[in-house]
Amino acid sequence: MTVAFGGNRALDGVGMSAERGRVSGLIGPNGAGKSTLFDVVSGLRRPSAGRVVLGGRDVTRMGPARRAGRGLARTFQRLELFGRLTVRDNLLVAAELGPERRRAASAVTAILERLGLTEVAGMTADALPTGVARLVEVGRALAVRPSLLLLDEPAAGQDDAETERFAALLRSLAGDGTAVVLVEHDMGLVMSVCDEVTVLDLGKVIAVGPPEVIRADETVLAAYLGDA
Ligand code: ADP
Ligand code: MG
């Protein structure tokens, strides 16, 4: 995939794959192109070159709604909840469009339970602390029963105990057969849950490999030190 904003190549020939049953990490300094890659994959931004293949099918020309209908869901780095709706209704909106629309209410109840959100189900999204609101976005993404789930910094704003629970959730989603892609700055979380990590810097892939290899990669270290 290639995406240019004026003379700035946010993505410059980037390739990445995600598989069902695995958590794939996507990391890199601020401005590396991670959110832009999610925009291209989810259909919010057309690449100037390259293609997106979902479940063996080229979806590059499909809009976001059709991709969602084919099992793709995402969350946003800058939260995009329906602020005046309750937590439960935020999930219902999605569930009523997904494959479980006939039993949307009970599907939503099960997801709220799984995410530990039952107690805040009746609160409006605007009233939630950021860490909890991010979890609600994950819940809304899950409500369409995705086969590919893209998470853009979902653990930002979570405390240590919340992050630990979130790590277990990601593993269990992969265990269900979901392909999970995790963009995250919390390296402890990335290194503990990911099967494979792709590192972006200035719109290019600079490393791909298992967490223990990425952790020791000098190119990766240099990219992060440059960022600081
Ligand atoms: P990351 O998510 O890795 O922090 P982004 O994908 O948000 O990075 O941004 C990648 C690059 O593209 C940055 O240089 C950013 O300034 C630029 N960029 C992102 N979105 C836009 C936009 N809508 N218009 C112009 N430049 C953009
Ligand atoms: Mg980003």
C-alpha cells in the first residue's frame, strides 16, 4: 500500500498480513503510518497504489460498509463513539447490522459481560473515562462478529489491572479464530500478546518477526530513540 499526503508518503509500499487465530502487532513511532494503514484496510482511504485482500478477495474498490459486511471491524485512535447513546445502545447499533441482528440484544449482553462492561451498560458514552470508552469501542467492533479486528491504541488510558485483563481478552479473541491486529504503544502489552510484530517507521516496514526478535532489533531501537 502507498498513500501520499502532498509530498509526504504516509505509507510507502507497505505490506502486512494478518491471520485468523493470531494477534499481529503493528508498532512504530508517532507518524509512522499505523492509523493510515488501518484507514486503507478499512476502506476510509484509497491507496494510490497497492491492494487490500480480505479472506482471499480483493476488496480495494469496496467501501467501508461492504468491507464491514465481509467481517472487518475496527476501533479508532481518536474515539468515535456515539456520545449521547448508552453503552448498550452503542453496541446494539452495530449488532443490528451484523450477522446476529435477529438476536442482537442477547448478543450485546454477552459482549458486555465478556468485556466487564455490564455495570456501565446504562451510562452514556460521553460520561465514561477514556480507558472504559475504548473498551466500549472494542465491544462495538465485536458486535459485528468480525473475522478481522483492527484495534488502534485500544489500551491507551487503561491502568495496569485493566491492561492485564485486556491482554487476556485479546488472546481469547484470537482463540475464537479472529485475526486481531493491535496498534499499541504499551510495549509490555505488545510483547506479551502478539504472535508477530510488524514495525513501521516513516511509512516503511523496518522489521517483522516474533516479539523476542523485534525486542532485540537494533533498527527498531534506533527508530524509537530517534522519536524521543
Ligand atoms: P501513526 O498512526 O503511526 O502515528 P499516521 O498514520 O496518523 O501515523 O500518520 C502518518 C503520516 O501521515 C504522518 O506524517 C501524518 O502527519 C500524516 N497524515 C496522517 N493523516 C493525514 C491527513 N489527513 N492529512 C495529511 N497528512 C496526514
Ligand atoms: Mg495513529
